[in-house]
Amino acid sequence: MTRVLLTSEGAQRLQEELQRLKRIDRPAIIEAIAEARAHGDLSENAEYHAAREQQGFIEGRIAELDAKLAVAEVIDPTRLNPRGKVIFGAWVELWEEEGDREVCYRIVGELEANIDQRMISHASPIAKALIGKAEGDEVEFQAPGGMRRYEVLAVRYQIEKDAKES
């Protein structure tokens, strides 16, 4: 199995999701299946089939999280000595040449990546280009939409909630 890297916050969120799936969602769907069975003929029972489909999704997600969390490596950038370089878990403020704007991303594991929350996977083209760079460095890389250029404005290693406040 490939390495599963997580920030400490990401690992905590995934553990909470796993516990919710096991303690709340799984029992609720089992109850929904039992109720749908009580309605009679299962061959034409849409509620039953929808509940079974949802159960499959829940069980699949539980299995995925169990397997990945069992082998996950949690990395806390505040415990490392990165010397101002972009590393896993760092927040990176960038100047985007194409959009003529400032953007900020955190480099995280694939399981916790979420562009809406400014979290990008360490395996993404931009993160691969940024790793090892420092403030003032320029990066150029091939993205799916074409060549992109950025300048690193700042690198921060504080925890997520502190970074969102600043």
C-alpha cells in the first residue's frame, strides 16, 4: 500500500468521520432497512433498495477509512525544522501570475484535500512544484489547464485554525 500522509488535524477529522459512520450512520441505515423490509415485497420496494445502496456506501467508506488510518503517517510541520521551505502541512501564500491575484493553500494528504477549504494534495502538480521552495522563489509547472507560474510570498507552519484567522 502506498504511503498515506495526513496532518494531525486531518487525521482527527477522519477519525471523527469514522466514528460517526460507525456509531450513527450505520445503525440508522440498519434501522431504515428493517423498516423498509416491514413494508412487504422487496422486489418493488424503492425505500429498501435505496437504503441497501446507502448501506453499501457507508460500509465502503468505513472500510476505506479503517484501512487508510491504520497505515497513516501523521506529520506535524510545527515539530520539524523546515528552515522556511515549503513542506507537507505548510500554508503557502502565492502570487498567481495568470489571475494576477494572491492565493493561499495548505499542502495536505490526499484524503484530506479539499480545494474549497484551500487544502491541496501533496501529490498535485502545484504541491509537487512548491515542495522545497522558499519565500521569494518562483515556480512554474504544467497543470492540466496549461503552464502555471507563481511566486512564493510566505510560508507558514502554524496549525490550520490559526492560519485561517491570520
